[in-house]
Amino acid sequence: MANRRRAKITALGRYVPPRVVTNHDLSKLVDTNHEWIVERTGIHERHWVEKGTPTSELGAKAVDDLLKRRGIEADDIELIIVATVTPDMFFPSTACLIQDKIRATRAWGFDISAACSSFLYALTTGAQFIESGQHSKVLVVGADVMTSILNPEDRTTLILFGDGAGAILLEPCAEGEEAFGVLDYRHEIDGSGGEHLYMPGGGSLNPSSRETVDGKMHYVHQNGQAVFKYAVRKMQELSRSILERNNLTGADIGAFIAHQANLRIIDATANKIGLDQSKVIKNIHKYGNTTAATIPLAIGDAIDDGKLKKGDLVLFAAVGAGFTSGCVLARWAY
């Protein structure tokens, strides 16, 4: 076994479908309006795929963007971890489908399903393969086509979600970069919250049938108030605990990149842990909640806007269905 080493993010790729759906567009489909949506969520618009576009297609396009930016070939990739709650199908995994689309012939891979926390769980998992010395190039993809599981008649969920994908490359820190890379993480699950955010149809409990389709069981079901309360509490709790464990305060953080589910959740967490708003990355207004893609999309916007630079201490945080939750602390390496 090779000596333990730290994993760093060395490249990022992104893709969102070109179709933009505004709040005004949604007001023609369900009983809602722009002001109501913005006040409650902070969302102004989101990107939706054309019907029949699979998650693997978005993921592969994000990976293509990453490979071009990093200047490497798909065959350099050793492991592909895909975070998604909307796989193309139950099997094969979306990782297999993306591997084939990009022709990464040397890679193996698998999917991770943890809803909105999936990307951080996949990032942490990928980092272990780098730290152990088993692999030197691990691809982590967060991709979801949420519109494939949204009830077009349910205004409480239809307004929230968008489609998109993001990918990062994990590589080992070089000599002299010991302060960089993934520094710490803390993840939790609370299965008692499963009843508040779920899709009941299609699995072994409720196999697909005429009854599950007629009962709208293949759509997202959400108890919005319960999810909101849990997310506010848990994101603050985990963020504070990981800072305390590393003898840090909010003042030490260069960028706070949280899962983009609701602007009020992000702001409440930032305020509770003492973060200056200039350090809080927010792009929910233009993408909505893209589930596993929100954090990589936000990383990209932070880089574009000059808010994420080499040496910055970054705190990632997410809460999702399950309930799942997690935080990752990292020193940005490029």
C-alpha cells in the first residue's frame, strides 16, 4: 500500500441544457407567480432538458468540458463516481453509461444515491481512493435530470428544480502541497426523515404498474416545511462542528459553497456560523435546485467571479432526502 496522501481538486467541468424556464413561464403551467417563488426560494429561472434527454448525456458533456480544461484524455481516468438520484435506468449504472460515452476504457466506476448530498458523498469517497494511493485520477460527476420525476401539476415541487451536471477531477497533492486538498469531512444520515422527501414508485416496494402511474407515485413527494426545518438546523450544526473540530471560525473561510436548494437556508447557515456575505456563493437564482449538480455548478461560478482562488479555505455543505447531510472542508489548490 502506498503512503497516505491528500486529494485535491484539479479541474472542473459543467453543463446545463440550453432551455431556460423562467418563473413567468411556470406561472402559465401552475398557480404561481415570479414574486411568490423569489420570496420563498430565491429562484428566478432554471434550465430544463428536452424530453427524453438522459442524465448520462448531461454528465458526459460536463466531463468533456473538464477534460478539455485539464488537457488530459478520457483514458487517463481510473475511477468514475457518479452522484445522481435520476439515473438513466436502474441498471446499468450511470457511471457505466458515462464511461462508455466518453470512452474512458481504463476506468471502473459506480453510482452514489444520496439525493442532494450525493455530490459531497461522492467527493469524500473519491478522495479516499486518492489518499490510499490506489488511484491518481478520480472523476466525480454530479448530474440530475430532475424534470424527469417532477409532477407538472404540483407547484410546490415544479418551481424548485432544474437540470444540470458538474464534474471534478481529484488528484494527489504534490510535494509541498500538504496544506491543500480535502482536509476533513463530516456526514450523517437520519432515515426517520425519509417520509418527508421521497419518490415512492418504481422500486421493489412499489414496482411500476398502472396503479403506481395513476397514483402519481413516480414523482417527487415532499413535505416542504419539514424538509426546510431539518435543512436549516442540520446544515448549521454540521458546519459549526467541522469548523470547531479544526479550530476554525467563519472568519477563516474564504468561500462557503452550500447545496443550492433555498436561499433562506444558505443565508441562515452563513449567518449562524459568522460568515461574511461576500464569502457565500449563491447561484440558485439562475439554476434552481439541480440536486447533485448544485455544488459543482456553484464552484464554477465562484471561480468565474473571482470568489474562489488558490489557497482559499472552502466549506461545502449539503442536506438532502433520506435525510442525508454532510460537510467537506478543503483548501483550494488551483
